[in-house]
Amino acid sequence: MDTVRIAIAGAGGRMGRALVQAVTERDGQAVVAATEQSTSSLLGADVGQLAGVGTIGVPLVAQLDNALHTMDVLIDFTAPTATMAHVRLCREHGVRMVIGTTGLDPEQHKTLDQAAADIAIVAAPNMSVGVNLCFKLLDLAARVMGDDADIEIIEAHHRHKVDAPSGTALKMGEIVAAARGQDLATAAVYCREGHTGARPPQSIGFATLRAGDVVGEHSVWFATEGERVEIAHKASSRLNFARGAARAAGWIMTQERGRFDMQDVLGLRA
């Protein structure tokens, strides 16, 4: 099988370096291009050295333009504005994408759907295999426990995370809401303060923690009178997400076009 040629956006950051490591460790894949912001002091450095995997001969650059003809897949865990610019470039040049960027708004999700008419895209708020197994379990739990359970979603991340709740927590909320025939936009409660009164029936609560260097923790409570079921996931390394993204980059080579997520990659789609 031919080697899958992968470009990594934002390769100078913590997640980007983990992606470089994950791709270089995976058989049949190679990093052929890597970008970082034009203001970065790391431009020109070998991304393999930055990631701690040794020299791989790929310098960190500010633009993808010169590398588009050399790559099969772009992995993008950057920021919404940068991701949208990359989507336009990849659509124009027929390059597949694996997107882990969170905080996308409805219009940006619409842009992904439109691009998927021409290229294959895996887009997921969390690429971890364990988290995606939790997604499957959440759907089952919500269907079994039904309207009887009070549902609370608690998530914690490092102090540098800029969006809240996390994309993973929101995805969890969407899954349990859909399983109960609800719309998360009307069921979600994101803040409680002061005299709130009794908990509204059928609401889905969110609690957000930001502290230290927490990689990512998520817990969903299904609480009824007399018992509570918890489905939880704790990440101790960014390599969980990076290895899932590398796996997705290999899987997406079997697809010509369309929008997918990790449930498709892992064969968990019902």
C-alpha cells in the first residue's frame, strides 16, 4: 500500500507536536508538510525535532500553498478561522481532511457540509477511541433510562482552553438529547447561580472546570431516585487524540467524498 502523505496544521503547538509523533509512529503514514502561524518563532525548525521523534526533513512553514500537490490528507486541530481557510484550500485542490477543531459555529459547520460534496472529511470534537466508545454508550444509556433520569455533563480542561463547554461535552449533550427526542438548544442549562428553583424536568445540565494542565475529563450522570449511572472518560495524554486522528487519516483514504466522524472510522455507526 502506498504511504499516506499527511500535512499537519498548527504543528508547533502541543497538540500539533503530538500529531507529528502519532503519524510518524504509524505504519504507512508520513508527515510531508507542517504549518504554524506566520508570527511563530519556530518557523523553519524541523517538526520532527520539535515533536521529539528526530529529524524528518520537514520544516515548519507559514502557508500550505506550496505543499498542496504533495499531500493526501490535512490534519487540522487549529482554530475555526484557520480551519475554514484550510477547508477552502483543500476543497479546491482535492485534499482530504481530518478536523479536530472545536468551537465551530453553525455557519462553519455548513461550510464543512458543502465542502464534503467534493472531498472526504472526518470532523469530530474528540478523536479519542475511548471517548467515541463513550458516545455509543451514552446513546444506549439515554434510551434505557429515558425520561426518568436527570442528566448532568461535567467536563474539565487545562487553563488555556478557550471554548466552553468543550466540543466533546456538547457532542455528549447532543447524543443524549437526540436519544430522548429532544433538541439540545432548548434542553441545555449552562449556568446556575442564585435562587434557581427546582431543576427543570428534562433539562440537560453542563458544568465546566478550567484548571492547571488537565488534558481532558468528561463525566455524564444519569441520576434517578435511588441510583446514579456515570459514564466517564479521563485523558492523561494528548496522544490519545493524536493517534485517533492518525487512524482517521488512514481510514479516510477509502472515501472519495462525504462528511464523517469517528463513529464511522471505528465502525460504531448503528
